[in-house]
Amino acid sequence: MINYHNKRFRPVKSSKNSETTSETIFFYKQSGNILTCNYSGGNVIEGHLIGLVNDEGIIDMRYHQINKNEVLMTGICISKPEIDANGKIRLHETWQWTSGDASKGNSILEEI
């Protein structure tokens, strides 16, 4: 299992319906297979996620955030890890809003 504890990530690619930008920083914490994260920056004033990490390092998560328009948004996400040549983690995410228009999207986060 990949341990995400104390790792930071930044989006490098996102669908147009995403609220995250390259200015959004995710701070991961992990205890056992339980993952939590606080994130903010760019279009996100404050965000949190909680998830479960399986043996392959795949994260099944739920998130909520308040955007710059002070709208509360929620969603679900599956995040699949890839380890690059430098040993850094890249997360390939497939997500869907559970609020707003309920649209789907994809993002890639890179460890910083």
C-alpha cells in the first residue's frame, strides 16, 4: 500500500468543470488505510476530503469544498496512483460532482 502521509499534491491537468487550478494545494494525511486531506488555493477557499486507500494505493474518496463564490460543492472520486521515474506520485482521478450539475471529470495531481 502506498502511504500518502504528509505528502502534498498540485493539479497539473483538470477537466473544464473542475474548480481546482495549479494554485490548489492538497495536504494528505494517512493512518492505516484512512486518508484525510485539507486543500485550498485558486478557486477553492477551503476543501476537505476523506477516503480509503486499498492495497494498490487506489483512493476511494468523498470531498466537499467552498469555492470563491461561497458555494458549497460536494463530490466523489477514485484516484489511481502512478510512480514516476523520480519516485514521485502522480494521481489519475476520475470524479463526479454530487452537487451542482452532477457532471463528471478527470484530473491529474502531482506530488510536490
